[in-house]
Amino acid sequence: MKYVYNNKGTCSVRTEVELNPDHTIASVQVLGGCNGNLKGIASLLAGMKAEDAIARMEGTTCGSKPTSCPDQIAQALKGALAAL
């Protein structure tokens, strides 16, 4: 199942996640932000349970911002789980 989330408070503007029925992450794509870092994060997340990824990334901040690209990925994953 593919889910699109509009990021808030980050350089990246949108996160697209694809979840399998067993809650494993099939893919993550982030539009904008630090390209190399986000490609690396997406590669590390592939095959991970969404719940585990959320637990690791939610609440991560970037500089003085109250959020970050990893935190926004966590929010996208939470939305995707709710939509399953």
C-alpha cells in the first residue's frame, strides 16, 4: 500500500512510503532535503517493520527545528499504518 505524506517544518516537502500487509517497509522516497542522507535512510529502512522505524526516528530534531526528515518519515509511516 502506497501512502503520500506532505512534510511539515523540513527542507523535504513530501514523503512516499510503501508498506507490505505485514507492516514491513517496501520503499521510502523523500522529495527534497539532503539527497544522499535520505537515500541512505531509505535503503536502511527497506525490510524493517514500520513500528520499529517509528520508534527509532520519531522525535528526532534538525538544528533548532522541532522536527527533521527522519521524524517526518516516522509521521508518514504512522499515517500509512493508520490507513491499512
